[in-house]
Amino acid sequence: MDCHPDHYREWSGSMHAYAADDPVFIAMNERGQRETGGELGDFCVNCHAPMAVREGYTTDGLNLADAPQELKGVTCYFCHSVDAVEGEHNNPLRLADDLIMRGGIADPIENSAHRTQYSRLHDRDARESSDMCGACHDILLPNGVHLERTFAEWRDSIFGQDGPGHLSCSGCHMTGRDGVVADVEGVPLRRVHEHTFAGVDVALTPWPETEAQRAAIARDLDPTLQPGLCVSPAAGGVELEASLDNVLGGHMWPSGAAQDRRAWLELVAYVDGEVVYQSGVIPEGEPVATHAQSDPDLWQIRDRGFDESGAEAHMFWDVAEVTSELLPPSVTNDPLDPRFDHAVRRIYTLAFVPDRITIRVHIRPIGLDVIDDLIASGDLDPAVRDQVPTLTLAGSELEWTEADGYVCIR
């Protein structure tokens, strides 16, 4: 913190810093240990507090409340000590144990604080840097279910391919600026990188840099999707084709714990200012799942986990199968390639002609039905529920009016 105040401040508000203090993580781990009879072991904590596992402080994460803060979360030391990636899932990162802090600067200067070394694993312009990120952001369950697939999704996208479209994980999630790496005399101006690691998850309890983290999330999340709406006449009414194109996500949208996230399209049709049709209008504080039966047109964008009996499973240790309804990323820049158009479309049929239609996309980092399940089992403080935000992607908002005629708008 003393030498790297900007990077420390950004990291302090990140989900990396929050990983072992997140009440949802704590609740899921406690419940998972109980319901599996301890078989969960270090499965969760190995990513959420890797230094606590490495230093022998914990084997299951149940004692993290008493752990020193420097062992909690994904720390500066942990990331900057990695010297090898020995797998693709569940944190197979090797630490060097030589106290050298590695980074993406090709010509680090000598200093009195610690030794330094250039590393392609930490250089966002190097393909290997995504291998390091993906090692934790790709989760394979003990039963072989590939639950979280962010790294695999990126690798299959145009961003993960060699060529002009390549962009690493940190190329998106660690934006660059001109600055100094360390706030000490003699350090030159360089290209440095943001350490907020903004995605979609937010702190649900008091935590540093909350507003800055929310602003970074909005900045990066808002432009990811391109909406479209085609309106055409049909049997006394209209047929609407809503489309969503994942144009800037380097992986599926949403990604990560997509079985727990809740994203959906809201579509509202008006006549003379009155709402005559709506789908996806979910009041704040109500679970999306409760509207699925009453709103048969509801377009949800998520993974679904099912247990061995075929029932939907909220807790990952019960998941035996996953079905996916996510938005795919770009895989080619060639407009003649049939894969170029990767937008996902839904049809809505209205038995009347509206004069105005609006669409937009909302996302909750974690579903309130999942939160309610953890509260009901006694593992989560009910106060956390009110802190789960509903984020609306500004770039997903689109409006059609009768003056546009029967056209497609984007």
C-alpha cells in the first residue's frame, strides 16, 4: 500500500480483495461443508483465499473469520508470485517461493523493497496471461461437470485466437493508463493497469471503494450487448423479433457463476401511453423465478443446474447437469462466414398494433431465489438480500415508435 497506493486502492475494492469476506461465499461454503459431510474440503477456499490454504491456516475455509486479513482474498503476493500454470481448472497455479514479484514490465528497475522480474504470465499483451487468469476462472466440479467456463469460452472466441482479434483477459479487465508503478523517487512514467478487475459482482457488505467499483462495472458492462428489434405486420397485430448480440464480451454473456446469475430482457409495448403488453418487468426485490410461470414469454439468459433427479439445483455440489442459454461471443470477423451473425433472437406475437415498444436488459449478479435458499437454511444473514443490485445495461436500451414503420432497428 505504501509503495503502490493507486494499485492497492483499486484492488482493495475489487472482488479479488473481497473474495473471502463475501457473505454469499461464506454461506455457500458453510452449507456445502455441512451437506457433503466435509467432502467439499478446500474446493471453494482454494480460489477465494489461496494464501490461507497455502500457509496451512485453513483446509476448509470454516475458520476464515479469524484469519489474518493478509491471508484472505486473492492477494497481491499470490498473483505476483505465480511462475507457472499447471492446469486449466480450479487454481492450478504454482508460486515461485523466491520472493520475486513478477509483472508485465519488460525492464523493471531495482529497488529496496523486493526483487522484480518480467513475466509473460503477467503481461497482458502475451497470450500466456490469460492462462493465468483462466486457471481460477474455470471451475470443474468433482463429478466432472464443467460448471464455470469463462476461460474455455474465451479460448473459443475470436479474442482467444491468434491473429488481429486477439485480446487477453486483462486486456479487457485491466484497462491501461499512463502512470507510475510505485510512488517512490526515480520511478519512470509507464503504462500501468487498473486493478479493479470489474465484472458484474459487487460487495454486499460495507467495503472500500464501493462507488468506484460500481462505476467501473457500469463502464465495462453497459456496452457489451447490441440490441435489435424488428417489427412486422402479422394477422391484425404485429410480430416482434428481439435480438441480443454479445459484441464486446470476450466470453459468453453472462459468464462465471452463470447458474446463479439472473439476466433477462424486458419488453414493453404501449398504445397512447398505456402499457398493453409487457414481459420481463420484474419489480425490485422479487425473484425472477417467481415470474417464469406468469410470464411465459420471459427471456432469461442464464445457465441452469439440475441434480441427479432432474430437479433444478441452487447449490453447486448438487449439480449433476448444466443446460445453457447464454449469449455466445464473436468467433470471426469475416462477414461471409455463417458464424459471423451470432445474435440470439426471440419472437413475440401481439394481437394489436402498438405505437411504442421499448426493450432493455437487466442482470442481478446472483439470483434472489439463491439468496432466499441460503437464508432459509440459516446460512446467510437476511440483511444481505436487500444489497443485491439489479443492473440495467445502458447500451441495451432501444425504443421503436410507429413513426419508424415496419423496420428493424439497432
